[in-house]
Amino acid sequence: MLTNIECPTLAVKHDQSFARFPNSSSSLPGVILLGKQHVSHGSLNTRSPGFVNQARLGFIATVCPDGTPNLSPKGTTIAWDEEHLAFADIHSPGTTANLLANPSIEINVVDVFTRKGYRFKGVAQVLGRGAVFESILSFYCSAGSQYAIRHIILVQVNQLIALFSPAYDRLSEEQITDRWIDYWHSIHPKKERGSP
């Protein structure tokens, strides 16, 4: 497999959607069914790609050789097409080794403010060459990535589960969002320009 492929330095801003899909609403199917999960099989629904590409950060669960779980955040997580997610192996030797031995994978993408998200369960391929690899690598490069990308992980999504907080049993989305915005502002208060 090819290793350490570097993207050329490009003066390209990251598009907010950060993938081939346009942005879409972050409201999730199944939310009105409080306390339940919406499960789809075989492909992404019409809203999940935009949600993934807006969130960008996915939490990747793989299985270690001893059967224990491995969880790793990936800031390159994108919805690549109607049936696949993808992410880049930049500094992910453990995740990549696990997937080469056992391709089972789950990816969680959650909006920390609305407390909604998706679980994507499927099977991963570790790509180091070929047309699909080059196409996804080109996408990351044209989006402005300046990291050395060792491999592309392409995930066939077999099951999609919408997630939402139990807080929706008693609060609206606006109330939940405001609560978490206030919380994170208290943790990371915005500094005035020129202040140390």
C-alpha cells in the first residue's frame, strides 16, 4: 500500500459541507418517536450526509485483536456517496491495523449542541491505491488538507440509527441547544480582541 501521501499546499477554504453532498437540515428522522431509535438498512437517508459533512468529527469504533474496543475521533469523516462514509488515516495506525484484521466498524456522529446524531454500522475497506483512493484523496487535497494521508478508509454503511438525547422527553430542541451553548461558553468564554 502507498504510504505518507502528502497533499500539495492549496489556498482553498474548507467548504462547510466538506464533501460531495450539499448541506441539509440537521433535524433527524425519528425524533418525534421519543425514546426510540430510527433504523435504516442498506443506505444513507436524505438527511444524514449533510449532517455528517457539517459535523465533520466522527467517533470511530473498531475491534482490537484481543477483542477489546478501540474508539478514536476522526476529524476527516465525510459522507462519500449514498452508501459510504470515508475518513483519512493521518495518524491512525491502531484503527487501520484493527480494520485490516477485522473490518467491522461503527461510526458515531453527534451534534454536541442539539444532542442529536447518527450511528453508522458497517464494513470498512483500507485503501492505499486505486481509482476510489485517488478520488477521495483528491477531494481532501482540494478541500485544503495539508496533512500526510497514509490510507483512506471507505465504509459500506449497512445500518443507520438516528440518535437523540432523552432530554427530548421534556425539553424542546431550542431549549437543549441553548443549554449546551451556554455550557460551552462557560467553559470557553470568548475573549475580547487584544486581551491576553
